[in-house]
Amino acid sequence: MNKPYMGKILMVDLSNRTMTEEEIPDRVYEQYLSGMGLGAYILYNRMPAGADPLGPDNILGFCSGFLTGTGSLFSGRWTLVGKSPLTGCWGDANCGGTFSPAIKHCGYDAIFFKGISSGPVYLYVKNGKASLKDAADLWGRDAVETEEALKKQYGPKAAVAVIGPAGEKVSLISGVCSDKGRIAARSGLGAVMGVKKLKAVVLDGVQRIGAHDPAEMKRLSRHCLKWVNFPLPLPGWMLGFVGAFLRVTPIVFPQDGILYTSILRKWGTGGMNQTSIEMGDSPLKNWDGSNRDFPMSRSRTINPDIVRRMEIVKYHCYSCPVGCGGICAAKGKYPHTHKPEYESVLALGGLCMNEDLDSIFYLNELLNRAGMDTISAGATAAFAVECYEKGILTKEDTGGLELKWGNTEAMVALIRKMVDREGIGDLLADGTKIAAQKIGKGSEAFTVHAGGQEPAMHDGRCDPGFNVHYSLEPTPGRHTLGAHLYYEMFQLWKLVKGIPKPAPLFTKNSKFRIDGEKAQMAAVCSKFMSLANGAGMCMFGLFIGAKRVPTFGWLNAATGWRLTPEDYMTVGERIQTLKQAFNVKHGIEPRNNFISGRALGHPPQKRGANQGRSVDIEKLAPGYWEQFGWDTATGKPKEETLRKLGIQ
Ligand code: SF4
């Protein structure tokens, strides 16, 4: 039978430079798929309890998606896994591009690294033969330069994942880059690669990826394609007004993700720049401001049409029919840059009260090349500006920078210092929580983080589901696992029995009600996204709806299994529970990961889109944990739950 997985992993021990190929039993794929699921299985079973995230026992994994290369669409994401040095918890980050199929083409579902090398190295795998090579001459180069040098040596078809200077300098907000500056940014796993002295992974293979029923895979993909090309009749200038309407209307209807896909195709994620600000989804001024502080007269500089005018070419991830990425022509040091994502524009823009688009393009490229997370970098800069405003940081501390809101020049200089770990930048290069611990003087009050990780640019006072997932996921601070809006767009109730269908019209305030239905919706999102991250699916594709993007159908056609949607949701539940069990094994108290009070609306804002709103995470947590069979007081998986899911 043609299987969609390769059935093997490569384990590299950097301390003694050994490489071991291991066969993985079929039952592991049946229980966890590959991607994040296989990563969780390996890390949970093999990493000793209490392992130092920056020590030799941490295991860093590069995992391909279970559906990658099988003929399914939206299935080209690879997942980086490890114990996060930023949060001490389960850590993962994922990225599109072309690296996921490259792992499989080399004959593996995942490549794991343990130990610490005595000097800089990179891994090169060619046609199933792996070797460690000296990387001394690559150390210090940025992510794009390094990738170009390696492709010059090994040819343009080689796929490369690499750290930039931020990872080398063990910044706890650094990530791992591929495809010339795209980045698996979250969880600080670039620092793990840096401390292991692993500069890059270079893959060049030609192994075939199978599927049980290729004709059915094709039929399902053709069905899916019909839903991708829905035209959006809206011009860019109207998007801010759409956001303003969503702010004032008390009654809304469940969102259909097909509209969001149209925005993605036309503008990329930046299509939401102004809409999100106006409706209250974007945090502003270090989470203390509102749309009133950053009105349309300021945000028009980041209108999606203006960004789009700079785009010279669009790009797609592997197997994606949407293509939300783009390369832009920009002013200054980097004439060609990646089109900044919504998250980057808002973290480096509205969160810092900066409307200068040229600086956002420059910082986005600088951070991508350095391999530093734009969300955490922008959030830490905003925190520093507020500390300066409150007199906690002085001009002497900042090395002469006047860190005032909207002082673009000072902000650019500050982030450069963070990348270089120079002066105040050294103090800020590990994110807000650690910076506040070092600064003291009450600065913790101005941090916004969950378990140490800065949340993304989606305000849980607008959609309380974000606060649930920021606070309660095994990977705290992540926005890619669930929200009320995501539940609406996934439309899983059309396929999965026994889960709630949203009413055709509902009040915005009803989203804040604490009840069993909301808890179930949040848990369904977590389970589905855990499954999707095992399959290597892009969340944006999944927003089109579960019937239109047939993840369950592709999984059955790729494997020959005959599982129901409910069976697959149990796979997601198992992956999610294993990640939580990983945290418990490593001494994490889930309650300590609740997001900072400011993001929860404690105290509520006095003006703007989210005026008067707050989220009671203490009351929400037990309901969410109960959905998984985790202890409702502590969030720890119960023995009987582990047994039921077959987790030992
Ligand atoms: S929608 Fe965008 S991020 Fe997702 S797979 Fe397609 S190009 Fe990549």
C-alpha cells in the first residue's frame, strides 16, 4: 500500500556527532499523524523531565506534515518543535514555503536534534545520506545570506532552514527561517538551535511521497478548488469602514471564511490591517490604547491597497492555491522585501503607535533576516516605550534614544539594538517578561504575555476566544489554535456530530457569556488545529470551511483508513492532551500561563471599541479543561483520560 508517511525519522546527536535512522510503527501515525503530533510523541517520551531548554537534553524537531505531498491542498506546512526557552512549556512554531515536502523527499517524516555541538555545524542530507558539516564561515551571516550561500553550493533545489544572528545570540524571541526570510517564529526555538550551534539544515532528496487513493485525492482537491476563487467586490479603501461597522453593530452573523480567503488572495493577511484596528481586534499602544488613539487618519498609511502597490510578485506555499505571500519593492537598505504580514504590521505599527510604512517594511525584513519574531520584538519595543513614558527607563538607560510613542527613528534604533544585543537591546532581546524581571520598578505591570510569550495582534477583549487560547493552550500566547471567529469559519458542525452550530444572528456580547457551549467550541478548535498541525495544513485554508476543504476526506484517501470526523477529532484531542502532559511532566502549572490582566480587560478600557469589556479567565478555564478530561482545578490531564487516549 502507498502510505502518505515515510515511516522513518532521523535522530542527530550533536554532542557526539552520531546520526540514527529509526523506523516508527504504523500505530504511532494512526494515533498522532506526523507533524506536530509525531513531534509531541517523540519529545514527550524521550526528553527527561525538567530538561533545560538551553541544555543538551532539549530535543529540537523539524516535522513535515502528514498530508504534505499527497495531492491534498493547503498541506505544505512544517512544524518546529522543542521545549520553549521563552515559556519553559511545550514549544512549537510552523511555517509554509517548501521545507515540509523536502523533509519527506529525504525519506523522513521528521529530523530531530539533541545534544550540543562543540562548534558551528549544519546538517546536509542528500538522497538519504546525512552528514554534519562545518558552519564556521556561515556563523554571523543573516538568514537570507546563509540560504543563498548554501544554495550556491548545493543547487537551487536544496531546501534550507536556518537561524540568523538572533538565534546565534540565543535571543529567546528568535525563530528559524526558510525560503529566504520566512520564519517559524514563535516559542523562541531559534535560541535552541543557536545554543546547539546548529546553523542550518539543508535537504536535497527525491523520494516519492505516496497516497493510498491518488484518484480520490485529486477528486477532493478539485472539489476544494471550486471554493478558492470567490471574488471579493470590495475596494481596499472600504476595509476600514467595514471594521468601523463591525465595531458599532451590536448584532453579528457567523463569518464565512470564504470572504477572508478572498482578502488573502488579493492583499495577503495585511488585508485586515485597517479593519482589525477599527473593530477592536488589533491591540494598540501596548494594549492600553484603542481605535481612538490610532484612527483611520493615521492607519490609512497601512491600508492594504498601499501595501499592495509595492508588491512586485506574489508567492504561494507548496500545494496552496491561494498564494497570500508577496515580494515588495521597498525603499532603503532592502530594495526587495517580503510583504509584511498583518501581525508584523500591527506589532511594529499600531502597538508602537508607528504609522510609518517604510519603517515597518525595513524592520520586517531586518527581523526576518535576523530570525527574530516580529510579534515579540514589536511588543517588547512597545513595552520599552511605555516604561520610558512612565519614567522607569531613562535616556541614560536607552543609550540616548528618546523612546516616545510614534518616534519611528528611535524605535528602529531600539530594534536594531535588540537584534545586535547591544546596550538596552541586550536587556530586551528575550521578550517582555524577562526584561521586566531585569528592570524591576513595577515594570511588570506594562508587560502583556502568557507564560512569557507575547500574544499576537488579536485582542481577546474583542473576541474572548483569543484570551481562552492564549491562556489555556499548552503553547501559551498562540493565536493560531482557536477563537470564536475561527469556530465560525471552520464550520465543523457540518461534519462533526454533537457540536454546537452558531445561531444565524447573535449579539457580540453573547460571545462573552461563560457557558458549556463556549467551552466546547474552544475545545473543538484546539482539537481540530492540533489535528491540522499534525497533517501540515494551513489554518487559512481551513477557514474556508470543513466541507469545502476536506481535511478528513483527504486523510482517509491518503491512508485507506475509514475513520469518521469524530475519530479524527479524537486524534486532535490526543495530540493536545499529550502536549499538556508534556508540560505537566516538566513541572509547569497551567494556571501560571494565564495572560496578563491588561489583555483580559482588568481594568476594562474606558473608551474605544472594547470599552467596558473584560474576560474572566478564572471562570473560563475549568470549562475548557473539563472538555478534555483534565482536572478542572489544575488543568492537569487525569489518569483516566491518559488511559482512554492510550497515552502512557
Ligand atoms: S494561504 Fe498563504 S500561508 Fe497558507 S499555505 Fe497559502 S500561501 Fe501559505
